[in-house]
Amino acid sequence: MAGKGNSYYTTRFTVSQITLAQMKDGLSRAQTFFNSNLRLPNYVSFVTKKILIAEFQRIIATQGLKINTKIKDLTVTQVTAPTIGVKGNTITVPNTVKNRGNTATGGFYVKYYLIGDSSIYIGQRYISSLAAGASNSQNTKLSIPLNITNSNYSIMAYADKTKLINESNESNNYKYSSTKIEITNSRPIYLTSDNIINTSIDMARLNSIVSGLKAMGLYAMNYGLGPNSHYEILTNIAIPENALIVNIYGGVCAGTIWEMTKSYYTNMVRNRSIFSIWINTKTNIDNLNNTLLPRSNDDDFTPKYGTVGGFPNWIDSDQDGKVDPAKDTNNDGIYEIRAEDGVINPANLLKQYGYHYLYQQNGDIATIVNSIYIQAISNL
């Protein structure tokens, strides 16, 4: 009646090959494929029918559906546990987080846990953004709580634990270390040194030992150099009662060993532990069984034997109050009995008073660090 032909009222439309339920099922499978492979599948299958991906996209678009091709996917690719961790101290954990998606993320946190019978939170770090396909690696410093059980733990790193990023896959955000960390107690360590070679070398040695101990997760402090530093440190009330005091000497001094047995010295030690290390000397006290370690040439602080506070009369066969004079008892040219005052069997004397020691002639830093570590976690 309006004078228009039927073609004016013609509508074209597509009759779908699949139902809406099939569209949604196919979309889910196509999206999963894309999330895993970062590309579209070639086709979507429905029983015996295969619909090419371009055609499938046109079909689902009629229902307002589409495959999301801009995805973010965070995953932890590496987390390495150190061998040892000390309660109350820090550890360093190398770890790497990667964005497997094809779209950059915003900021998110990586959280870290000790995993044993339960999860124990030990710290976090923040990554401000991560580009598509990019990784972020860091040696992260984390704190070991004081109130946990001594045991072996795995370390878990969890990227975006608080779910700030909308990801294509939320189930691959964490990873456990392949080895475990041993959590233990340790004394705080304070180191002193005698003047052995020169100030520069002696201080560098102390700093190297401190660095080695800190790398093992221990608390260590360079207290300083000086001929009397081993005594002065005991008078410092800031040194905690549970401290391990490490004194490094360049020569074995009978007077110093004898001093360590005196009541005024032991009263100042209290609950602290003393560890003596001798380097750069040929005198190994373990080889001085029933042998006198004589007074050092520069020992002007130990009273003479036979006087108050002096060395005891170790060998006094005639009971005259003095060390016997030098004697060659079997006429072999070796004087078995020496006239100098000093200490007999110094190693045994130290052990009697509960002291530990190390003889390390060449001053090897690794050996010294490992020996101090054993002392720090023992006898707590």
C-alpha cells in the first residue's frame, strides 16, 4: 500500500549450527586452549562437527560472547631455600616470578612462607608491574620468627596472593623450594682480634669472617682489635648474656689461657660462651700434652709463679715453691723439665673450664666461619 516492494522489508540472519549451550561450552574450551598456548585453536569440535575458529568467533559474537585474547598469568618459576636459617635472623631467598600472559600486569605482592606442619609467613616483596612474557628475579631478604619449632621447612613463594591481578589461571601462582631449610637457634656472635699482622689485614680478616657468618643467616659483629679486647668485651654490659664471644689470637699465650681460669674472668663470662682461635702460629696446644707452655715474651701482665695470681707450680718435685730447673732426665740432650713459668697441658686446662678453641695455622676464613657456626648453634 505504501508503494514499496517486498525487498524493502527483507531481513537477513544466520541460523547457528550449534545451540547456545554448545557455544558456551566451545568458548570455555577455546579460552582454556588460548590461556595455555597464547594462540587460538584452529577449530572448535562438536562431536563429529569441526567449526573453523573464525566462523566460531562470528557465531558466538551473535550472542555477545568472545574469546579473551588479552590475558595475564603470573607464575613462580624459581624459589631456592638456603641450607640454614637462624631464629630471629634473616635469610636470603633467590626467586623469580614470570608473567606468562600477553598483557602487562599492574602492581602485586609476592608473599613467602615456611611450610612444615603449617604455613608460617616470613615476608613479602612488591612488583610494580610485569610486562608480557617478562620475569622478575630478586634475592629477597626474609625474617625467621623467634617462636617457631626447630625443624626442616620448605619455602613457598606465592605471586599475587591477595589477587590484585585478574588472571587467566589463578592455580599456578605459587611454587615450593625443591630443598628444605633447617631452622635452628644461634647465639649472637661478637668477634675480637689481637694485633696479629697489621691493622689493615687484621681488620679485613675480621670483616670477612663477619660477612661469612651473616651469609649463613647468623648475627655477627666485629667488636674490634687490640691486645686486651678479649677482656674488655666482657666488661661491656651491652653484650648479651647469650652471646658467643670469639677471640682471635696470633700466638698462644700462657698468660691469657691462665687468666681464663681465674674467678674474676669466669664471673664476667657468666652465661656467655667463649671460643678462642689461634692462627699464624706453629704452636698447637693439642700437641702439648704434659708439656709446659711457657710465658710469652711480651707477657708482662701475669704475676710470676709463686706469687698471688701467678702461674701455679706445675712441676715442683722438691716442693720448693718453684718450677723445677731445666733437666735432661735421660741424658738424650732433650730437657724434659723446663725452668720457665707457664701452663702445663693448656688444652686440657681449657676443656676443664668448658672452653672451646680452634687451631687454624693458615687462618683459612671458610674453616673459621664453619667452626664459629658450629659453636653458635651448639650448647644453647
